[in-house]
Amino acid sequence: MRKIVALGMIAAALAVSACNTVSGIGRDVQAAGRAVTNTSESARR
């Protein structure tokens, strides 16, 4: 029973850290998209 609880806690910790990582990547991609958009709009002028 202790092994199951320990594995569950480890899995939960990994899931939480993975969510933070995915969220960070999403923000980075969004920032890069904004930079490309701003650059293309500047080139049009």
C-alpha cells in the first residue's frame, strides 16, 4: 500500500511540474508570435 501511495505522489509531482513547463513553453511561443507580428507590421510601413 505504501508503494502505491509513494508512486501516486511521485506521479502527481511530475504532472504538476509538467504543467508548469508546458505553460512556460506556451508563453514563450506566444511572445515569439507577437514579435513576428510586430516585425511584419513594421516592415509594411
